[in-house]
Amino acid sequence: MNKVSPKALLHSKWTKITVENKEKHFAITKLTFDEEQRVTACVIEAVINNNEYLINWRDLKDSKQWKIGWQ
């Protein structure tokens, strides 16, 4: 399990374990917080083609899907 802190998510880098559409390396580009500073939206961008995806930030904790950093 990856350790993920919502406060450190913005601009963090990630590697997807299962590559789709040649998209392997990603960076968190946008976060939205509610009044209680909880993450309500997380946008991740593929480095190779700048495609953006709205994801559940908690999915990044799954080490079977994601690695921290670009590897």
C-alpha cells in the first residue's frame, strides 16, 4: 500500500502499473478541497500526451495499480 497524504498530492508524480494507450507516467495537476480541507476532486495528467483524468485520489494508495514517482 502506498502512503498518500492529501496535502502533498498536488504536483506529485506517479507511475501506472498497467500501461494503457502508452500512458505510464502521470502527475497530479489539480485538486479541489471542501470547507473541511478534504479532497473532493483530483485530476491526473499523462505526461506523454497531456490527457487529463478525474480519479479518486484514494486509488493511488493501491500499490497494485500505482507506484510513487516515475519509474
